[in-house]
Amino acid sequence: MTSFSLDELFNLISNHNKWRLRYTVNLIASENVMSRTAWLAYISDFEHRYAEGKPGKRYYEGTKYIDILEPWANELMAKLVHAKHADVRPTSGTISNAGIFRILGDVGDKALIAPVQAGAHVSHTKYGTLGALGIEQVEMPYDSESMNVDVDKAIKMIEEVKPKFIVMGGSVYLFPHPVRELADAAKSVGSRIVYDAAHVLGLIVGGAWRNPLDHGADIITASTHKTFPGPQGGFYGVREDEELFKAIYKTIFPYFLSNHHLHHIPALLVTAMEMESFGEAYANQVVRNARRLAEALAEAGFKVLGEHLGYTRSHQVVIDVRKQGGGHKAAKMLQDANIIVNKNLLPYDPPTAIKDPSGLRIGVQEMTRFGMKEDEMEVIAGFFKEVLIDKKDPKEVASRVSEFRAGFTSIKYSFDDRKVEFHDTVLDLIK
Ligand SMILES: *Cc1c(COP(=O)(O)O)cnc(C)c1O
């Protein structure tokens, strides 16, 4: 085993921080950054503590402050998504899904899920959480014209299969899934609708994406670190049914976690408060940026998916890079130029193409947080062209990408420009 010195260890951390926070244009659609204010709230002694049980009724002593913060976070998150009840304990979106699926279905039951081509996440499938719980996945039919669930066929399928529940929302999707359109059919056969908003939670809270709970979904589940720019974690909200909420609540702990990583809760609260103040401006800018980037990439000569539908209504842009050498090679070349994206299967790729799929998935939410607008999207599209179409040396492009990035280092749509007194934070203790 290689042995590292302590200095080397801290060097590696520092190099990573500088690389991703200063030099690179980050376009991974599932990532984001917390504000400095939220980050400060993240670093605390809560990192070391347990608080099993409910606020006020814990199995441990020493929890009087988290007992104030946790209900506050639940309440604010519920308000932001128009739910009656919310729970911020899940330490990831997958844990949140597990608790929900466990309550809605038993071994051998059926759940309808969005087609994989329309973005279903692995946790919705037999290869992930649904499979681990022994619940059978039935994929709804895909309509390649709308790049979405085929509504008419899905309604027939709901009436035939009578699934225990239906999961919508996904990881690679440009247009909202048809919640309203399927809600009546779901209700008529007693199926609950779960909307997995992991990717689009920030857009929903900012009013730039249909709120599934206002359109007939029963439950919203999400990660809190994708378009919602909070600490890594998960949460879920139930529109109305208190009994359903209580059942899921009792399943998250003790079935799927014991420690709920208390330190993410204050940081989540800061982010939720920031989203209350600035979420609308942020979410609208994200969607405008995605649209502009898509147009600029198309103008530069790329094949951008969804052209006939206006390219995108989310934070994502998806491009087909088969002509530029395939997803694997294109993503590596962009990384050499300090642009970070991920390769992705496109709706027409076979699942076996996973190692070298045809596409790239691009998300603009993080760079929007750093203050980039439509003009910067055009600059980014220009870099893509230089690397992938003009075949310039990525190393040469890299330094210009970093110079460009250097103009965008503070986080907008946040409380970071306020003077906040951080009394007795752990920073004082570790100084
Ligand atoms: C990212 C994602 C998840 C998983 O979230 P984690 O917080 O990484 O566990 C679940 N569902 C969808 C649709 C996702 O995109």
C-alpha cells in the first residue's frame, strides 16, 4: 500500500478544492455547491452526534438543539414543496425512496416506473432499490416523439396492471413527466403516485418546473444537492395523508438508517431559507441558461436532443457525440480542457453501450449558482466546439477555460454577501 504523509493528504484535498471550485467549469447535472453560509452551518459538532427517535422523544440525551433545528427544517421543506408533512432525515435520495417503496409495496407487488429512456433512476428499477425490496418493475411505454412517457398507453397499462404505486421523475430528462395526465387513472385503481424530484427539486421550489404535489402526486422524494443546492442528503414530503407519512417515517428509521447525519440539517435549513428568498430568480435563470446552451451548441454544429420540442425545460442539455468519437472519449477530452461532464446513454442506445454511450449529459445549475448567464453559455458552447469539433489540443483550451472560470467564484442567490456573525462556530474551536 502506498503510504501518504499527512501533508500529502491535505495537499490532495486542497488540490481537489482548487480544481473543482476555481479551475473547472462543472456541468455534472446531479451536482451543485452550497453557499459559504450553508457550508459554515455544515461544519459543526453535530457531525459527531446521534439523535435516534423523534425530536423531543430521542433514545439519547444531548439532543436539545437538534430537537429545535430538525422540526424547523421539516416544516420549511414541507412549505417549499406544498406538502403537509416532510422528513429531512434520509441521508440520500435512495434512502428516501427505500422508505417510501417499502411502505407502498410488498414482495411480489407491481410498481409502474417511467421508461428508462425517459430517465428512470436505477433506484426505481429491479437493479436498484425496487429490486432489493422484491417489488416488480413494470416500465411504462416510451414515446420517442415527445421523449416522454406515452400517456395513452400508460393509462391503459395502469388500468390493466393496477400497480400499487407509480414512480415518475428521473435522472436524464428534459421535459416534465405527465403527472396530471396519469393522476385520474392512478386514483381509479388505488395507485399512489410517487414523484422523484432528485434532479429538479430546486426548479420546483423556484417555480420553474411543475410541482408534482399540485398536479396529483401523493409523495415527493428528492436528493437535496442537485438543482436544490444544499448539502448531500435526501428528503420526502407527503401531500396530505398523515397515516401514510407516519408509516414511511417509522420505516426510514430503523429499517434504512440509524444515524441521520445531523450536521446536514442546519446546512439544509440555510439552503431552504436561501431558496425561499432567491429560488425563483435562480430557477428561472437555470432554465434560461440550459435553453441558451442548447441553442448555442446546436449553432456550433452539435446534435442536441429535443430540438423539435425547444431542446429543454430543465437544467439539462443532452447531446449526441457519436460523430465526435463517442461519449467516453468526448467526456475525457473535455476533462482535459477543464470542463467536467458525464457520458450518458441516449434513448436510442442499447443498455450494453453503458461504457461508451452516444451522449453527454450537461447540467447548468452549478455554473448558474456562480453567476453565469446566457452570454457565458455561449462561451462554454465555444469551448465544446474547440475541443470536440475543431479538435484543438484540450490542454491548450484548458488554460483559457480556467481564466474564464476565474471570473465566477462567488455564489449568487445566497446569503453570502450578508454580514452574518458566526458566534462560537467550530471554526473558532479548530483555529
Ligand atoms: C440522484 C438520484 C437519486 C439518488 O439520489 P442519492 O441522493 O444519490 O441517493 C434518486 N433518484 C433520482 C431520479 C436521481 O436522479
